[in-house]
Amino acid sequence: MKYKKIFFCFILFFLGTNIFVFGQFLKDITAQQMATEATEYIYSFDFKNAKISIDKLNKRLPNHPVVPFLYAYLMSWQTFPLQKNYGEYTQYEKYLQTCLAQSKEIIKKNKQDIEGNYFAMMSYSLMAMHESEAGNFWASVELGKSAFYYLKKGFDWGEKLADYYFTTGLYRYYAIQYPETHASARVAMIFFPNGDKIQGLKYLQLASTQSKFSKIEAFIYLHGIYSKYEKNYLNALAQTQNLIQKYPYNPFFALKHCESLIFVGRYAEAELLLPRFASLSGRMYRVATNTFKGLIYEKYYKNNTTAQTFYKNSVDIANADVRYSKDFQAQSYIGLGRIALANGQKEQAKKYFKKAEKMTEYEGLKDEIKQYLKKL
């Protein structure tokens, strides 16, 4: 199943389409305002008012796929990061299936309808992503094929709808980056159009300023790219600075901003952000909180004993999500390795570094691990 991650990557990031005709939703300014209001509430973690806004939109546009899609999006943030083994996933999947069925009804009437195609693609993409995360390889492949069918149509149409810059930018960047990170993907890439990292970043920047519906997602993915692959931590920090200023009550944005501050050595500021997410019970938040506290105590307070306790707390949290937590736990393993090395425990340090090496996709962390392993 070595190709599972290949399809996971492309399914996760291919979220766009290219159709000429604008349909009911994109002609209705009031409906767009309702949808925007709902997403603003979701990003602000005001889920009660988000549901009220979606309910209003449902009355205005009954049987339109934007409604079940927004209900699904609301659920995904309420239990973020939502996983297929969660009890909430059943209802979430029902919303996506409804979204898909309503999209196909629109497409039957007009194959060029932008909304029907867009929401069909979104439904396929999100279901495929969760199947891949759950280890259901062939299910993710089949859903991913359907998603990619719509995605590839949108490559040349950013000027018609700026949200295409987001989806095309993601494809152009990851078509190059993903095979660099995962050697097994290189053969499979012969079946996909060529990528271009510079062009991909350019499109994502355009999406972060011009898109109607993908602006916040563009900031999120730009942060991930700059921090994971480009090792440009100041640019990563700029993205999360935008997010936290606009949505100060979103704990995930606070978490990612805290990580960015730590990467640039601003530990005191990072520590001030911890209360915004440290009390949350979700595994991702607990893993991140312990990792960040470990880094702050090790690098800012120079207290290896306390840092070690937090690092161990992080790596001992079982069944954490693979999308975010594995990289946080990798940072904890590196911290444990540094402390073991400082204590003269070279073999133990090597084991920690090797564990981190298998887990992380952060190029900067990989460089750090290589340097330590060379010394050992």
C-alpha cells in the first residue's frame, strides 16, 4: 500500500474546477452573504450562529449543494480535526453525500454549471481524504479519481473565478513537492500534469488576496508550505499573523501561530498564546500543547527536566491524528533526543532521532535530525 499517501496528498489538495456558466448561488448576492457570514462564524468558532446562518441559507436555496456542504464544513470544525472513526463522521458523510447528489442533479440539467461541478468535486475530495486517512486505499483511489476529473478542468480559469488560483496553486506546488518528499510517488506522477512550485506559490498568494471563498484556506496552506517545505519561517509567521488577527478565538489558528513563533525563536510570545488552546481536550491540542511547552522550557527557560516531562507527555498520547499531530510528536522526539544527547545517552538519543525522522515532513526538522545523527 505504498501508494496510499500519493493519493491522499492529491485528494486533499485538489479542491477546484473549471466551468464556464455561473449558477444560482453565484448569481444571488444575498445567498453569498449568508454563506460568507456562516463561514466567518465557523472560523470564529461561533458554531451556534454559524448554524443559524446556514439554516437561513437553506430556506433561501433549498436543495442547493452549498447548504449540506456548509453543514459538513461546520461539523468538521466543531470536531477538528475530524476523523473517520469519530461518531460524528456518520452525519458528516451524510451531508457530503447529499451535497454530491444535489450537485449531480444540477449537472444533469447543465454540464457547464460551475456550482454543480464545484460541489461534486468538493464532496468527492473530502470523502476521499478521510478514506485515505483511515487506511482505506482503494476507496480513496476511486473517490480521488472523480475529484481529479473536476480539478484538472480549472487550471486556466483563475481570472474567471479567483478561487481557481487556490486549487491550481496547490496542484502546481504539490505536483513537484510531493514526489520530492515521497520517492514512491515519482512513478505515479507520469499520469499527472506538470507542476511548478514558483507558479504554485504565486497562485496561492493571489488566492489569499482575491478569492471569494478560499482566502482563509489559502493562508492556512501557505503557512504549511512555508513552514514544512520552504523553511521560510518568517513567511509562515506572516500567514498565521493574518489569521490570528482576524480570528482571535480560533484555537487552531492560535496553535499554528504559536508554532510559528517558536520556529523563529519568539518563545515568550508563544507562551502567551498557550491559554488559547492548552485547555482543550482534543488529542491534537494536547499533543501540541505538551510539545510547545517542552520547547519553551528547553530553549527559553533552559530547564531540560521539565521539558523532558512535557515531551514524554506528547509522545505518549495515543491515536493522535496523522494530519497534524505526528509532526508535533516528531518535534517532541527531537527534543528528547537533544536532552538524551546532553546527558551522554547517545544510543537513546539516536533512537529518538530515528523515530522523529520517520514521522516528520518538516524539511527543517529533517535537516536538524541529519546533523545530530552525523554526530552519533
